[in-house]
Amino acid sequence: MGPVAGLRGGSRPEAAVLRGLRAARGAALASFAFATWRASVSAMDYELDPSERAWRDEVRAFISEHVDDALADETRQRGNEGRGPRAQRFLEALKERGWWGLAWPPEYGGLGKTAVEQWIFIDEIESAGAPMLPLTVTSVAPTIMRVGSEEQKRAWLPRIQEGEIEFALGYSEAEAGTDLASLRTRAELEGDHWVLNGHKMWNTMAHTATHNWLAVRTEPDAPKHKGISIMIVPMDAPGVSVQPIWVWPGLRTNALFLDNVRVPRNHLIGERGMGFYYAAMALNFERLAIGSVGMARRHFRALVEEVRTRVVDGRPLRDEPWVRDRLARLQVDIEAASMLGLETAWALDRGGVPAAESSMAKIFVSELSQRIADAGCEILGLDGQLHPEEPRALAGGRMQWLYRLSPMLAFGGGTNEVQRDIIGFMGYGLPRK
Ligand SMILES: Cc1cc2nc3c(=O)[nH]c(=O)nc-3n(C[C@H](O)[C@H](O)[C@H](O)COP(=O)(O)OP(=O)(O)OC[C@H]3O[C@@H](n4cnc5c(N)ncnc54)[C@H](O)[C@@H]3O)c2cc1C
């Protein structure tokens, strides 16, 4: 994909214009920058180019060979309880294909795929219901590549590449979610070791991970954003304990307790006091996946399949005008969500900082998932609201599963309220408060 013919190879580097204007920081200028950017994006050709189409076909062929309903069911059933044997085989196949480091630069053994190619991959994998590449590979590893010392890269990256270690991400605390800079878990240097004490909340996967990627306060006297560092903590270190927390869709997350946990000094990644910014960087690497509409599309497909054949009170659902209308509206939204995701990827590939665009994609997709679940529960009636394990469940029980899951999508990766704020100040130059 690329700019339409008239603009292809044009001399105006939109992203540079945007960056330059943002640097000026004036509200009016930022607003103008966004308008400029949007104007340039509207010149985008949404058609994939031949090499992107070939890549999509390759991914689809891989999926048709390696993904079936049993894998998708196992992925759903396991939730956050670690990988089942099918998922493990699937991820091994991804690794053998060299797709583990899909987005990693070639100098680290990756394929250096563009953001659009990554977006295609994520969309196809999610649409098939297959397990996604772990955040260890897509978020932690790229952050280590950017900010870690050479010694840290040599120590951690090969082990991540081998699949030998997997991280839980420990940013949030009871009083520090959106306001991450308020976190209180502290690490104090004693000789060659950091000694950690504190309590993390919502430490998903801590019970299956080998290591934790923790944001901790190392500089108590610095301004709160500048006093945080990122530290790697092995889960089997003495003093680490995990307590389960079960949330609405039946998924497990955890509270994590650190009681005089000692880790070697070189487990602090990158520079002291830069952890807040590294956490933001790690989250940025997740952006494409967070705004992906693949999963919503998959559930929508199941709903449409059910509507094609289901007869209620002697009337086929497919003949009901309100049902057709509802499905048509959702289909339009799915296409729109797809375009938003593609725009974000396209902007990234041109060196842009598409913060407002990625926030738009994230809000739209998460709220669309809720709309699909609402529509599905209403259209399919009570049997459409049964659990996937119930034999009578319509559409494979996907509607109630999505209904329970989608609120999490609205705050995962940053709450939608905050995303709306980002669109306001990054997109339109409105004041932050
Ligand atoms: C199931 C689950 C899994 C999770 N997994 C992880 C994980 O693995 N690792 C991890 O570190 N964290 C994880 N989290 C934490 C998640 O990232 C936080 O819940 C999220 O960042 C919101 O923080 P909070 O819960 O403290 O809510 P708060 O920050 O207290 O927000 C409460 C409400 O106030 C709104 N609000 C807050 N500040 C603003 C503002 N400035 N402007 C407008 N509105 C605002 C929010 O949008 C929200 O609606 C998980 C949470 C859950 C529930």
C-alpha cells in the first residue's frame, strides 16, 4: 500500500511536517499538524500492494495448515492458564518459520517486517482464533533492543528467542494504574544487588511466567516520573509470591508480593530512572495488536453463520429486517476499524507518531466488540447467551464470551477515557486538563 499515484514519491514528508509542528508544541500548530496529517492520510491508497498481498497469502496458507477449531477452542479454554499442547505446537511452527521475530530488526535475527506487514499478520492470526505471539517477544524484547546495554541484550535476547523465558508485565499497583508514575514498589541498592519490596496488582501471567518485567521506584527523591526503573525479576527468586485474582470472563490475573527480593544489579534494564518512559515504549510496541479488529471479525463471522441458518418461531433470522440492518451496520464498522488499524500502521511505516490514530483504532475496536456481543445476544436470544461449553449454545457460545471479555478490551492497553484525552491533546492540541 502507499500514497495514490499523484503523491507517490512526492517530496513532502508528512511525518516530518507533523513531528516538526508537534515540536513547536503550540496548540494551534499541533492542531494544524493533525489536520495536515489527516489530509495526507486521506490520500492513502488502502489497497495492499503486490508484496503485501503475497505476504497476506503466505500467512493465510500457514494458518490453513496449522490452525483448526480444536486449536481455537483450546486457546479460549486455557485463557491465562498457560499454553496447551496445540498452542505450543502452533508457536513452535511459527518459530520454525522464522516468524517469532517477525518485527525484530535483522541484526537481532528478525525479519524486520514493516508495520503494515505486522498488521496483516496480527489481523489474520486473530481472525483465525490462533494464539498471538507472546508480549515477551512483541513488547519486552524490542524494548531491550532499544534501551538495554550490550551485555543485557546478549543475556536476554537469545533466551527470549529460544522461548526459554517468558515475562509477566508488572506495571500497575493498587494506587497506580492510569497514573503509573505514582507506583510505590521500591528497589534499593545493597552492594551488587537490588532489594525489592512492594505489591503489584493485575500481574497477569505471573503464575505461568518465568520472569517479571517490573516497574519499580529506585529514585525516591526524584520527581515521580523520573524515579522509576525497569527491573527483571525471576519468578523463583526467594520472597516473590503470587495470589490469584479471577475476573469476569473467568480469566485469571494476579496480585504479586515482593518481600526483600534480591536481584543482581545488572537486572535493571537500561538507565536508572528511565522506567516510566521504557514502560510507555513497551506499550507502544503493542499498539498494532491492541487496535486489531481480527478477533471482532471472527466473532462476527460466527454470528452471521448462525443467522444464515437459524429459524426462530418459524421465521428464518436471515429474513428479519432488523437483524439484517444490525449486521450491515456492524459490517460497516468492521471495515472502518480495519481502515483505522491500517492507517496507524501506514503512518508508523512513514516515521509518523500516530498516537491519535492508534487511540482511535483502540477505542473503536474495543467498543465495536461490545456492539457485536450486544447484537449477538439480542439476535440469537437465550441460546445465544449460553457458555461455549453448553451443547445448545448458538454461534459456539461466542457471543456471551465476547460480552464478558469486551469490557477488558476497553481498559487493556490504557483506558478508553484516557485514549479520548490523547486524541484531544495529541490530535487537536487541546489542553491536557
Ligand atoms: C484483567 C486485568 C488484567 C490486567 N493485566 C495487567 C498486566 O498484566 N500488567 C499490568 O501492569 N497491569 C494490568 N492491568 C491493569 C490495567 O492496566 C489497569 O487496570 C488500567 O491501567 C487502569 O488502571 P486502574 O485499574 O488503576 O484504574 P484507574 O486508573 O484508577 O482508573 C479508574 C477510572 O478513571 C478513569 N481515569 C483515570 N485517570 C483518568 C484521566 N487522567 N482522565 C480521564 N479518565 C481517567 C479511567 O479511565 C477509569 O475509567 C490489568 C487489569 C485487569 C483488570
